[in-house]
Amino acid sequence: MDITDNKPTIEEEIVKMLKTVYDPEIPVNIYDLGLVYNIEVDDGAVKIEMTLTAPNCPAADFIIEDVRMKVESIENVKSVDIQLVFEPEWDKDMMSEEAKLELGLL
């Protein structure tokens, strides 16, 4: 048995890192909020499609830069391309059960 079998994949590392990124106005990470729509990894090049809770989010630059810096810090990640999309429009139904519980929506 190869001992590297338990090593997390780059995708798992990215998700773990995204769970440390918070919108400063909301006490829930962007992954559990449902703001991350897609993650693609191709030979170390990472493409993330994500949205914001509102198109005019005042913390947009902060959040995107936090995502970029944290994902770039992962071993074997060579580049990070963050695509900000607003289709489909985010709504609270995209949040995980934990996020809804944390925000008192359950």
C-alpha cells in the first residue's frame, strides 16, 4: 500500500483553504455560504468560479484577494484564475445546513 493514498487531493486542499475565507460582514466562510460555484484544476492551474452575496459587495476586492493568496499558497498550485460570476444569482438556499444554522436561518 502506498502511504500517499491518504494525502488530500489539490481540490480537497483548495476547499479546505476556501473554508478559511470569510466575508467580513458574515460569520460564515464563503464555501459554506455557497459562493463558490466551480473549481477546476489542470496541471497546477486553478480556475475558481465564484460569486458574492451582492454584486455591489463592499468587501469584494478583499475576499477575492484573500482567495487568491490562500489558494496560491497550496503546494503544486501554479496559478489561480478567479472568475466572478453573477449567474446564477446567489441566494440563501445555496448555503450549507451548517451556515444556515450559524446564521439562525433554520
